[in-house]
Amino acid sequence: MPKTFYKVMNIRLKTLLVLVPLLLAALFKGYMRDTYQSDTMQFYEAVENRSGELEFPKRIAVQDTVRLQRYFNYIDSLVVAYDSLTNYTLSEHLLVRANPWVITTLENTDYYRMMERDSFVYDQKKQIVLRPMDSLLIPDSLAADLMMNRIERTHIDVNIPEFKLRVYEDATLLYTFPVRVGQNRKRYLKMGDRMTDLRTKIGKGEIVNYSRNPVFYNPVDGKRFYLTKRDDKRTTLMPQVPWIETEINGIRNGQLIHPTTNPKSLGKAYSNGCIGTSEADAWVIYYHAPVGTKVNIRYDLNVKDSLGNETILKDIYKNSYLKIDEIKGQ
């Protein structure tokens, strides 16, 4: 045999020795992938077909990175998937309240908190809320009942001249947040097409709705906007933080509880009637105020300070709200 023949055979043999292991590895990898997908499908089929055997509490591992822009979709998908498997009504608020670290994570998407860490955020929706291998707890029925009972006993109190919003569970104070309130004047608003009293309305009512991905319109000229200039003069996209709608004295007058992108206005009569909070505080309020939560908006000048001493607040509306009958129904 010529030497060239042996050379060619030797090269082919070496090539086969390289290709065969690679081919086997690829086949094995494909087999493992198909097996994993098959096992996953069988798991979900087992969950669907034998839901009574699923035990709670149960931790659900997060598989992918979840950014704020699809956070609500992800949470909703979990609620839909597991609500039929629990012997209680699973809701977004219940699920997140069972995992309070999620609220803390959402608080930290606040633009100004990020700036304190030297991190400028132009588009807050791109921030990460959940990471792979984070886990969310689906509570058992006992824990869920206790949590739902706490949620039902929660109410919101706003004292206008104090510029404070408080969250209570019965008589126990959970949180106190600084807010801004409506201005003491009337102004023509294009969205209402009339002269509007901008003072924040007093009375009792409840949370009736919320917008988790709000669309922004200037109430003065009715034009939609997408950008905001921050207190530090930088421009960003508007953040995706839920807006909460109230009904006070049986009237839905557009008086919302929502975040402001300019927290320097907190502690002032600055808004067009809404109750403004910081972005971080808005997340906490949202998850303590599902639809049906009771709200009391009052105008009390006589209050006690942190030491229990009585003090009289500045009358920002100049006695106009001391005549309660004047404001009801406006």
C-alpha cells in the first residue's frame, strides 16, 4: 500500500475519534433537554390533575430575570396558576404580603434611592425586581387567613394640614408617610373642562380602583406626557408605580393617591387635589391598600407631636375646611 493511503486513513481515523465523542455528547444533551421538558410537562400535568395532593406552604423558584416592566404580568401568572390549587382566594396583594422582601425591592427602585447609590436610572421599568433562584412563598391556609384578616382591618388616614398619610391596622399605627396635598385655589383644568377647586377633599370613603401601569396626562392642558424633570434637574421617563383611586363621600372626583417624581414638594399644598407620596412610599401604600380599603381624609389643626405634646398646625386652607358642610359633595 502506498504511504499516502496510510496517511489518509490515519487522518480519517483521528477525525472520527474527535467527531464521535462530540456527536455522542450532543445526543446526550438533546436527550437530557427533552427529558427535562418532558418531566416539567409531567409535573405541571400532575399539579393540574392531582391538585388536592399539592401541599402548602410552597416555595416557587423564579426561573428568569423579572424586570419591573413585566413584574405585574409575572405575579398575575402565579396568582392564576395557584389560586385554583389553594383552598383560599389567592390575590396579588396576599402573595406579595406573604413575601415582604418584594415590597422592599420595589421601594428601592425609587429614583432618589438609586441616586443615593450613585446609580442614575433613566427608565425605571428596566430595573430588576426578581432574579433567577429567588423564591416566592405561597402560604398555607392558616397563614393566608391571618394575613387576609390583617388586610381587612387595615385603613388609611390622611390629615391634610399635617401633610401626613398614615396606615393603620385597627388602632395600631403601621406607617407614617409625608405627602403633598391640593393647592388652596381654583384653576381651570382642561381634563374636567371647568374651574376646579384644587383643595384635597375631606371625608370618608374607600379605595375603589388602581392603575398599575398609569398613562400620564397634564390635567391643566389635557396633553399626554412621557418624561419628567426630577428635583436634581435630570430628565427621565415616568416611572411605573401604581396609582390608587379613592371614592370620598360617595364621589369619585379623580382624587388619587400616587407618587410624585419631585419629592421636594412633599409637605406642601402643591398638587391639583391628589395626595402625592414618594415613589418608595407609594409601593408600601399600594400593597396595604387593595380595593375596599377604608380611607379617612380629615382637616385637623390640633394634633400631638412625637412627644405627645399638643400643637396647632398652620391653617393652609384658611379656615375654609372648618366649615365641613361647605366642602361635602364638591
